[in-house]
Amino acid sequence: MIEEYLKQDTQFYHHGIIKVYLLFIPVVVVVSQEMASIMFKISTLDKPFFFEAAHPFIKGLGNINGDEFRYRKKLLGPAFRSNLVQERISRQFKVLEEDMLQKSQDTFQFEDMLLATKRLSEALTLDSLGFTEYKEFKQESVERMYSAYQIESFTTKPWYLPWTFINLLPPTKDGLKTRKADKFFGDFLTDLLTKTKIMMENNSSQVSTSFMQLLLKEHDTNPKQMTMNEVLKESKFLYTVSGLGSLGLVSMWILHEVGHRQDVQERIIKELQENVDIEHLENQDFSQLKYLKAVIREGLRKHATGPLAFRQASQEIKLEEKQMIIPKGSIIILDLNNINMNPFDFKDPEVFNPDRFLENKTQTTATFSGGHRSCPGINVAMASLQGILVRIFLKYRLKSLNPLSSIQEQRNVLLYPLEKCEMQFILRK
């Protein structure tokens, strides 16, 4: 419905906010950077009530509210440190290269780039949970990815289509599939938690830096608030949505865009040659690579991993800038995809142009949401993407084999491609 509004009159982009009614519930849709910035500053907005539909399956930082959100964000903070990210990438980047090394070819083709980036994301996720040897888990990786997708896509669907919670009930086909995937994943993570407990008992003096260690330590200290069931659900959320889903998808979209732009690749390679010590990658601050950072920000702008962010007004809000009153209980939809493609905020929004972030250093995007409910993993995501791209372009050039416009986007809670993304990696001479 919102897409039709915008197609009929682009002035909606300029106005930045649209108010409609859905079954007598006021719904406010934000489509501009200006209005998004205003909304992010309002402290009385939190996650809507229907996010709780996923709680029987996953319950984590992305779908809890208030004091519980602040408690968990503080608890898990040590595992989000960016220096840990580079150590993980140094250990796990080999996962992406294994097939290429086995072929011993100067050119290697990925028939499904998303499968490759998700495998790397899974290795990094397992590492963040405390398990550094991915080869122990590789055998069932495809089944885990399928189960993770089933859990993530069906349990989060009620976030933007609330009535679809019916599909999670056991008698339905999707409900049975979701429960089967949930049991498979629950058994897998329960096994990891058991192994983590043993590791912690054997190394009681070790500082806890993995997500599972932090959760289990809190369970031991405060078992009533952090029950083992809560530990399992938070681990499931971190694994399926934050890890496998978000990082794997955004990596694929950025590589797909850059694979069509040899000029962008040449500038990345030149910047790396001038600034990166290849012998000590894990100890370097890649945030100083300005052009690479602009490439990542442009990729995140064009392909916001989570295209929609939801809030609910806990009290009436008066927007004097737009002479609008948002009633208490209203659902606020921050349409991140249209915010980042707003032609009044971004010139030629369909063009992949990293220079827009170099020419205008104050230019922002709404990809990671904002305010007190902004994504707590924003620094981890940026550090991960920087580390992955640095390691790729130090060795390879890329070529996207699908036409740029041929891969359509499926706008769910996460932004999936509707077709396989084929890519060629060419060893640099």
C-alpha cells in the first residue's frame, strides 16, 4: 500500500511521513531521513506488542522491550567489542576460501554467493558463541541454514503481518515445519551450551567474552531472571537473525553491487595497498579506510538488511513539524528501504555511488535504526564487513554474473534475494 502512495506522488517522499489506518489501528509510516531522525529521538517508542508472537521460539535483543532490553544489552556488551571481531575473522575467513583452495584455480565461481557468505557468517557466529573450529560443524551446515531460515522467516513474519501468527500454530503446515526446525536448532544449541558449561568449569579463571559464556554466567548468578530457557532463546536469536541472517545477507548484497563496478574495486585495492599491512591484519584499525567504509555504507543504504523497523507509541506524540498528532498505541513503521532510497535525501538513489558519503560527511542512513533501540551490533557489523572485504580484495577481483537488476528483493524482516547470486572470484596477479 505504501509503495503505491510513493509511486503515485513522490511528494510523499518530501513530506516524509504518511498516516493511514489498518483495521482502525493508526499506522504511521516514515519515509525520510529527517522524520526518521525525529522518531529515533522519541524515548516513548518501543517494540510493538505483536513482536511477542516470536517469544515461544526466539527471544532476544531484537524483540524485547524496556528494562529487559537494557539489562540484556549491558550483559552482552563485552561480546560486541570490535577487536574480538577481527580475531574471529582472521580465524574463520578460510571458510570462504576452502573451496577455491581445493580447486587450485586462479578463477573460481560461486553459483550461490549467499550460501558462501552465510557459511562464513555461521563460522563467525559460532566463534562469537565460543566455538572456533568450524570444521567440527560443517557437515550439517546446510540443514542448520535451512532450519535457521525457517525459524527466522516464520517467527518474525507477524512483526509486519500480525495476523500471520496463526501460521505458527501446530495444526498448520508452516507451524509444523517451524516447530520441527525449532527442535532441530534447540537440540543443536543445547549441545553447544553443555559444551560451553564444561569449558567454563575447566577454565574457571578465563574472562567471559563469548555470548554463551556471558549468558551462562548470568544464569549461574541470577537464575530466576536468566533461566536456561531464556539463555537458549537468546542464543537462538543471536544465531538465526543477528548472525546467519543479517551478516550473510548484507555481505552478499555488497559483493553483488561491487562485482558490477570494476572502478570501485580498483579504488578499494589502491586504498588497501597504501594503508594495510597484510602480515598483521588482525591488529589493524580498518575504520581508517575511508573509501572502503563508504562502499559499505552505500551497500547498506541500497540494501537495508532489515527493510522495516517497527515501534509503538506508549503515549500520544505531537509532531509540530508536520502538524500531526500520533495517538497513543499507534504503530510506527520506519520504512528503511524507502528512507534510504528517498530522492530528496539521496541524489540518483538507484545508482551505487560510495562517493556520496565522501562528498557529504554528514550524510546518514537509517539502516541500523537509531535512538535507544538502535542495533546494538552496529559496530560488530561494520567491523565484520570491513574485515571480510579487506581480506577478499587483498587477494581477488570480483565479477557478478547476474545482471544488476535481475536479482529481485524479497522484503521480509530481512532482505532476501529471489534468485541465486552467481559470482566469480579472480585471483589477483
